[in-house]
Amino acid sequence: MLKIKFSKYNFECGIDEAGRGSLAGPVTAAAVILKPNFNHKAINDSKKLLHKDRERLSKIIIENSISYSIQNIFPKKIDDVNILNASIIAMHKCIKNLKIRPEFLIIDGNRFKNFGNIPHETIIKGDEKYLSIASASILAKYSRDIFMKKLSKEFPNYFWSKNKGYPTKQHKEAIKKHGITVHHRKSFKLFDEQLIIDF
């Protein structure tokens, strides 16, 4: 079972992101403040769960949250500010859009920038340790996967319904064959070999 709290504060908020290593699509962050004493043995790091489990658990998490927010940052902004800053911007947008102001933030990973005067702690592999971070990881990944599946209907050549924009062999071959789309991150290495590309 994951730990319910890190701090002594009542309104502790877990934050995580999905899509950081993708070649296409947004980076998606989620923030969630869970109801006191809520626990669920199936909640875990989203990467360890099946899609159908993330779908089921997303509904349970939303029903058992005091407040939650899911926000996207899209490729143009990612290219402008880099993926780390874009991830943090997405997280900050989540915090701003919560219905209540959290008293403490716990963030998966080891990089974050202060949000106002709210104290925070970064936790490496936090999505494997704390319930609220794992819950945020599920909301972020499930939401982003649904977005990429919808986007795949407009751009079927890239198989985003399967690879979600990540650098699979099939995705890279599709980029070589069909070129890039507006949804690709131009600042990322989109080809295995270094090529000069006229964007």
C-alpha cells in the first residue's frame, strides 16, 4: 500500500506529469488533493497499470478527490521553453486551477520551481510511494492517452493510438516517410540519424 501523506497538512496535493519523453503531442500534468483517509490498494504508478485499469481508477480518484486539475502544454510551447520548463508550467497551471489552495505540494521527480509561498517536496519515484502522486500520474496518463487516441484519427499514419507519440520504431519510420506534423516537437530528436530539416 502507498503512503497516504508526506506532510502534516490537511490539504496536501500530489502532482505528476505524462508525455515528457514523447516526440509528439502535449506534456500533461495532473494535481490532486484526495479526501482524508481515502485509500485504494489498486492505485499505483500509472506506468505499471493497464489502460482499462487507469480508466477505472481515474473515475474512482475523481470521485474521491477534494479537488483535481489536468492541464496540457502543447508542442509549440515545449519547443519555446524546453520540456522541463513546459512540464513545470503544466504543473503550475494545475495548481492554479484547483478549487482550493493546497497547503503543501508533493511532486514526482527531482525538479520543480516554487509556486507562490506554498511549501513543496520533490520525491524521486514518488508515484511508487505516495497515493496522491500515483493518483495524479493516473489522471495525467489516462487523459493524455485519450487525447492522443483522438488525435490519431486525424493523423492515422503515425499510429498515435498505439504509441501515444513516443519514439517507437513504427513512429520514427512514419516520420521518415510522411514528415512531421504540427503536433510534433521540433526541438526533439525526431530521427535516428542527424538530418538537416527545413521546418
